[in-house]
Amino acid sequence: MPSFQAFFRRTAALLAIALLGACAQLPQNVDRPVSTALASPDGTALATLVQERRQADKARYESGFLLLGGPQAAYGSRLALIENAQKTLDLQYYAIHADASTGRLVRSLRTAAERGVRVRVLLDDFHSTGRDALVLGLAFIPNIEMRLFNPLAGSRDSTFSRLFNSIGDASRIQQRMHNKLFLADNVLGVAGGRNLGDAYFGNATTGNFIDVDVLAAGPIVQDLSRSFDSYWNNERAYPVQSLVTREELQEIREDAKKADQELADEAARLQASEGTPAQPGGEPPPDVPPTAAQRSRAWDEKALDLRTAQFVWAPAVMLADKPGKIAADSGPEAAKAPGLVVSRPDDKAAASRGAAALTAASTLAANGDTVVEGLLQLIGQARSDLLIISPYFVPGRDMTQAFAAARAKGVRIRVLTNSLASNDAPAAHVGYARHREELLKMGLELYELRSEQASFGTVFGGSSGGGSNATGESRAMLHSKVLVLDNRLLVVGSMNLDLRSQLQNTEIALLIRSDELSQLASAQIERGLRERTWHVELVNGSLIWRAPQGSGLKDTTTEPDTGAGLRLMLKLFGPLAPDQLL
């Protein structure tokens, strides 16, 4: 169940943005050496593997795709890319947490750098505070470069203190680089919704995100790399060394060790009071460092076997916001300059009906200024069925109009989002809840994740190359961003269908024209809708949450699995936050 602390943290940040006026300064005249992706992947082991797999499958298309729904497949795919890369590794993320799951990946990145692989890590700067600032140590390892996108000035003690110090530039601070990419040798890469950390790999003790991303192979990865380069070489990207010194990192490291010891001492006291032996040597409790219990519960730290991965070969295009969507600090790009990059299916596939249809779709999407607006253009082309998964679902006027137009043509629209109980940002739920009745009256079918149903994370896992999503007793929280259009077009990306993704954050998405992948995704999503969600209906003017099939639960007329206090708090304070800030 969402905590009051989580609600207050988000609300405090919003109030700080709205009310405060101090401003710290970022460094000036920063040196940003230009670098680009590997010019050609030919001759690398990964390029050879992709070509061999394509030939063995007698594939018609150049690019291949593998859905990664379960944590083990998602984790193993990234580990496989690190271990098999020979030339380059490029990582672009909104958040990288310093925890058990990421620790193994970081160690592998160091090993790759030691064997001569050039590693570039581009991280949005919002969450690189406290313990998570430890990942910035990568910047000081030979052959690894690390840059922070759209940084906040000030101390890294906490996110709130940095918001306070930088609040004079509030319009830029609330805009974040939300893209997620993990690219190896410019020929294989992972794109989708996952950040890096325990909660994204089914390995956290209190709550785990249900997520999905896709392993892409072939020419489409070169499009992803071009998007990465545009952000890496942008003036909004600051080398870590220009913002953090070795000495500051050492202080952060010492503070983290002190905090770990305090937790260990507290755990020992609790164990002693309960009559159980304390952990020998005052070792930290299981939720701090990597432990055998965590590893065995979620993943076995084994790389995905790329030689046996079952790719689906299909035409695809990339939609990516330009970095100019976030205003620059100075110079000719200082004004916000949104724009959308739309790739094209490779020429060898252009003559096929599927590729031609995708080319038409991408041309239509290019009419939007952002990724979300491009997807709204595509929604207008739906003929019969539209499935949407968006963890944060706050439809603005453009989205509402797109849904209304689709419904007028008889398109069935089903939306899966977080319930209040499963939402890690309860304040964001307000933006959805205030539109819920309007959407139901329009004819949309709304489903909300049942937070206790942790096994829902396997919704894509059955076809993704291995691994279950054993999240234990922790709360499940939806984080997947997926659209399926008419069982023929699958969209997987970093974007939510909300105003923040549309107007503020930068996003990226893959559009894959594949009946096979689309129908597979639809079948598994539909099963999840039946068995693992609350179906929200409007009956005689009142909302009713229909219990999941086979759950043994009763229907309810209030937000399921939540306390009256939280519901009242959101009702009182929710109206103070406009949709575009949620």
C-alpha cells in the first residue's frame, strides 16, 4: 500500500517547484569531447551472431526482436550484452540505483572496460543523490565515460536539497531525460521502460516494478545509437568530473557505509529482542547489500544465451524526442525546441506489405512534435482494437480527443494502469482519477493492477527467453509502457500516456510491425486483465471495482486495498496539483 511518506515526498517536490526561488549555478565552459557510436558493427562477434541467427531463421527482415518481460530475461540480456561486447557499450537511463542488482552490472562494465571496450553512460541527474550517487564512480574508471543530463546544481545529500538550490530554473528542472537504452557494438540493444536497480529486476524487498522491454538486433539498433549520440553530444550533458570530485564521492561512500552499519546495528537489536541470533560480525541486513536470498529469489546472475534467443524478424521504426525538448542553459538552443526523430524501415524490406504499412504509420507519427503526440497520431488509425499499458495515465485534451475519435469509429480501447494501491507515486493517481468517469462514459475499458498479485510480472515472461518474476511478498507496481494496435503493431518504449511524457520529459519508443509479436502480447495482456486486475465500471453513476477472476475477492465501491486516510489525503491535496505536473 502506498505510504504517506511517498505522498508527502512527491507533494513537497511539487510545492518546492511552485513556491521557492533560490538558484545555484552549474559550471560554465565545460569541455565535452564529441564521440559517436561504432561506425559499423561488421566484424564483431555480436554482428556475426545476429547475421547467423537471421540466416538460420531465413528471415525476410533485417531487424529482430525479443520481448523481455521477466526479470531474469531482462537482467540476463543486459549481462549478455556486456560480456559479449568487443568495441562499445552505450547506456542511457533515467535512473541507476546503487544496489544489489546494479552492483553485478557495474562490475561487469568495469571488466569490459579493462578488456578495451569503450563504455559511455548517460544518466539523467535527478536521482543521483545519496547512496545512488555511488554509481558516479564509473566516471573515474579508465575507458569509461559518464555524463549527467540536465543536472541540478547543489549538494548530492538529497534530491529535495538540490531542488531547493536550483529552483530558480524550475521550468527546466521538472523536465527529465526519461529515455532507456542499453546498446552493444551498435548491433544489439535493449529498449523499453526499465531503469537499473533491484525494484526493476524483481529483487527488492518492499516493492517490485512489473516492466517490459525488448531486445533488438540489426539495423534498428543503429537508429537507437544515433538517438543516443544526439543526447551524449548535447550541451545539456555534463561530464561527471565537471560536477563531482573524487573527494566528494569518497564522502558519499563513507556516508553510505555509515548508514549500512546503522541499519545492521538496528537489525541486530531487533533480532536480539526477538530472541534470534544477531548476524555474525554485525553484517548489514538483507535489504542493504547483495545477498544470496535476494539473488536466488529473482535471478541467477546468468547471461542470456544469445545463440538460442528466439528473435522475431520484423520491420520496425524508432520514435525519439530530440534533446532540445528540454531547454538548454544558454546559447542558441536556450529556448525549448521540441522535435521528433522518426526512423524508417530498412530499404531491403520496403517492398513488403508490412514494411509499407509501417512506413505509412511512421510518416503519420512524424506529424507530432513529440513521441506521445506521434503515438496519438497512430491511435487515430486504429481500426478495431487498442490495448494500452501506461502506469501513469493522465490524459490531457489531445489524448482525450484521440480516444473520442477512435471510439466514434467503433474501436475498442482497453487501458491498464496502476491502482492507487499499486502506484508508487500516489499523487500521480489523482490526475488519472479525476478523468476516470469521463473516460468510462466515453466507452473506454479501464483496468487497475491488483498490487498484491506479484506474479503478474510474468505477463510477457513466457516468451521472453527465461526466468520467472518471483517477487516474493513485496508489492507489485506497474511500470510497463506498451501499446498494441489492431493486433498488428506493437509499441514498447519509455513513455507514459500522460502530460509529463507528452510535454516535459524526453522519451523513446520502438514501433514493431509484427502480427506474431502483437498477438502474443495481446493474448498475455488479456489474461492479465482477467486474472490480475480490478476492472473499473460506472454503474448508475457510481464507480465499481470488479474483482479479478478467480481471486475470491469481492467487488468494491472504493479504491481497493487502500486506507481511508490516504484516500482522504489525495482528495484534499490532489486538486492543488495540475495534470501537467503529475
